Amino acid sequence: MTQPPPSPAVAHTRGDLRAAREQLTSRDVAVVMTMGALHDGHAQLIRAARERHTHVVVTIFLNPLQFGPKEDLSRYPRTFDSDMAICTAAGVDIVFAPTPDVVYPDGDPGVRVSAGPLGDVLEGMSRPGHFDGVLTVVGKLLHLTGARSAYFGQKDAQQLLLIRRMVRDLDFPVDVVSVPTVREPDGLAMSSRNSYLTESDREVALCLARALRAGADAANLGPSAVRRAAREVLVEEPLALVDYLVLVHLSTLQDVPEWYRGEALLAVAARVGTTRLIDNFPVLVGPGGGALEVFSDAASSSAPA
Ligand code: AMP
């Protein structure tokens, strides 16, 4: 009979975390940072980290610093027991689930990481200060967990780019690894916020992935064809209130010009009912182009050679 996997050590305080880290046998530690309400997208990040590293730490922390005053912090789903079941099944060593006063013992930190101009566009335009809050907590959780590798989803492409930039610009000794977006069978990108969607919202929400697919399918014709094909799908669905639909350079988040051929990020954000959703496809624009599973290393590398 096979043994059930051992439960992860659960740490709620800095002291718990320190004690749990002391039990680890190797310094080859990877971290997967989450806000909880885990789904198969998170599980995929954990599995990817598990395959390559001796130890995996998962953080579950709803970071108030990255939520605006009118955002969904108070209604964000909290599902700790099922999160633990997912972490146990995936062979996680430590779950670090602190409260805000553990992470920010002196209240809101006066000193924060600034995301700079890349943090002001796309998501940052609708969510001022969001990426400063994200980078500040990512920096702190990297220090607290002592992880040498950190796994993030391409689902949050701008966040991934900014974390890579922070690690590079501020010389964090960490390897950032990205994992492709995990989707439901019908194409909807998995997200903890999908639990807000009513049945009819969920039907409407499918237009995001459909638009990205249509755009990617036009990639051999050039940037304006990509944008047009994606927009045509979105206008058919007036219940999706589009915030942005862009085809941008991965490293600058600026619109790619019409002559551009190469890898680009096709990204969309829209409100469906009360829920703000984001999704993206990496695409290769130009002859033989289309959707990519991942960006090439050259397009998304994290450290200077
Ligand atoms: P969150 O809990 O939403 O902050 O996400 C934690 C991590 O999981 C981030 O690196 C996300 O990009 C990643 N993630 C969220 N949803 C997905 C998904 N559908 N596929 C892959 N990664 C995801």
C-alpha cells in the first residue's frame, strides 16, 4: 500500500517559518507565491517547482498592499482547507500563511519597491499602486522564505515581467521561472476570481480566450490583423466591458508597430458582471506565426549574461 504524502509544515509566523526552514535538508528551495483559493493553475506551478527542486514552499497571503480601496480584498475567496489538500497532494514542504501583521509588523511599509513606468500601464493604469504592492511583498517573501527559485504564472504576464525586472534591476539572487497559463477545457483561464462569475457571466467570459485565439490565428498577417480579429470577437459580446486589448512588446509593454515581426504579448482585460478578468496569449507575429506556448528565453530572460 502506498503511503499518503506527508502534510506540509504550516507556518503562520516568522518564527514558525524559521523553524520549518531549519528542518529542510537542502538549500535548493523553490517558492510558489499565491493569494490562496488554489486551483489547478497554482497546482501546475507547484508541480513544476516540485519536479526541479529538493524543497517547495508555498506562500498563501492576501496582500492588502496590492489591493485598491474599491477592490475585492474583503470578498476574495478564502479556502484554506482545500488549499492545504492541494499542497499536500503536490508534495509541498512548507506552507507559509501569515496574516498582514506578520508580514507588515509596523503597519504599511513606508519604504516600498517602485515598479516604475512599466507598472503604470495596462493593469497598472486601472490599478494605481498595484505593482508597487506586488513587488514589495514578492521581495519580502523571497527574503523570508530564502528561496533560490521562484515560480510564477504567465497568466499574470505584466506581473511576471515586473518581477523579472525587479530581480534583474535589484540583483536578487533568485531564478525566476514562468509557467504557461492553465485553462478550463472550454478555454477560460483558471483564476481564483472565476468563483465570482455567475453561470451566465461565465459564458460571457469565454469571449476573452476566444478573442485571443482569433487574434493569434491572424498572426501571420501582421499586428493590425491580430488586433482586428481579436476585437471582432469582443464586440460580439457587449456584456464584456473591455478595459484594454493590446498587442505589445513583452519587454516594454508598448504597442508593436505594423512592420513588427516576432514575439509579442496579446493581452486583454474586461469586466464581466462584477468581476474584472485578465488573460493573454504569447504570439509569434509574422509568416508561420500563431499562438506560442511560452516566450523564448531571449524574449523573457531574467538575468544578465
Ligand atoms: P494568485 O493566487 O492569483 O496571486 O496567483 C499566484 C500565482 O499563480 C501567480 O504566479 C499567478 O500568475 C499564477 N496563476 C494564477 N492563475 C494561473 C493559471 N490559470 N495558470 C498558471 N498560473 C496561474
